[in-house]
Amino acid sequence: MNLAINYLVRSNGIKKFFKTPCSLFLTNNETGYKSVVVLKEHLNDSEILNVSHWCLFNKKQNSNFPNVEKYKVNKFNVFRDPGVIFFNHSLMEYIEEPIDSSLNSYRGAMNQKKYDFFLNNFLNTDDHKRIKEKWLWKAFNNFYFPKINFNDSKYYFFPISNHQKIIKEKRSTEWKYWLLWKRNLIFKNAVAAELIFNQEYKKNSNSILIFP
């Protein structure tokens, strides 16, 4: 981990950037089942958070959607409440985006446009956003198309955009489901939730899991 990011995480300074809505992508260490924890503001109480636990391995009865368990959590306890910090689960690893050192050397500093880009994306890189969507897309396919084995090389190296194009063209109903998954589970955040909750999952004797 980058030294600056590592300092923010280990010093808990990263927690100052906590904002909602945000989501945590989790994998059960024993079963491999994937789930997503979503945190949102409570509309009527500024001290309470609405928490939704999307079980991406379990369909809701008489429905084509995942089972969703809902909780209310006090903001003061968000970094230790078991409804947010799941025991024996791995948190998706934060994906950094290395900066080419040649862009900023003694010969000359990088231009302002590039500097602003790296600064604004430092704590939630484009690579991390792409991998997070890929993680969710794989979970989505496992949920609706369980016969597809994404560990098979013919699928593993197939670009996600090609997969999505096929589903959009040939399976319109499932494509609408995907858009709902994406809208409800992926949010635009200046700082990745996987960084903000990194230490809590380590303290809870969990591990941080990189995208397989």
C-alpha cells in the first residue's frame, strides 16, 4: 500500500472521509458467498444510518432479486456494529493506481491537469472502480446465470464490456436487473469505502480479499 494511504488508514485519519451512501463488497471466508453492505442516511434521524445487507447468493422468496436484510445503526457505532462489520468475511481490497515517477522529476513537475487528476482520484482510483464493478458483475452472473463458470479461461479473459453487451442485447429482463443492482450497490465516492473500513475488518480477525 502507498505510504501516504497506509498512514491515513493506520492512523484512522481516513475515517474522517466517511460519507454515505457507500457500499462494502464482502466474501464469506468459509463459503465464498458474496454480499454487499450498503449504508445510507436515515431521512428522519441524523444520528442513525440505514444499513442493507444484500445476500447475493440467496433469492428472496417468490422474487428474482437477492434477499435483503435491513438494519438501523447508530452513526457512533458504525465502525464496530456487527450489522456493518461482518465476522469471518473478507473485504474487497483497495486497488491502487501507480503514478509514473517520470511525470514528476527534477527535470520538471507534471502539469496542473495531471496533478489535479491524480489528486482527485488518489483515494478512489479508476482501477478500483473498474474492479469493483467487475466484482459485482461476476456476482450478478453467478446469481442469474449459475451455469457460467467465470473461472473457465474462455470467460475469464473475456472483457466485461462484451459480456454486458450480450446480456443487454439478448436478455433484456436480466439487463434491467443489472441496472438496478448497479444503481443500488455502486456509488460515486471521493474515498473508497474499502479504505475507510480497512482496519475494522483487520481488527475483527478478517482478511482483505483481492478480486479473484
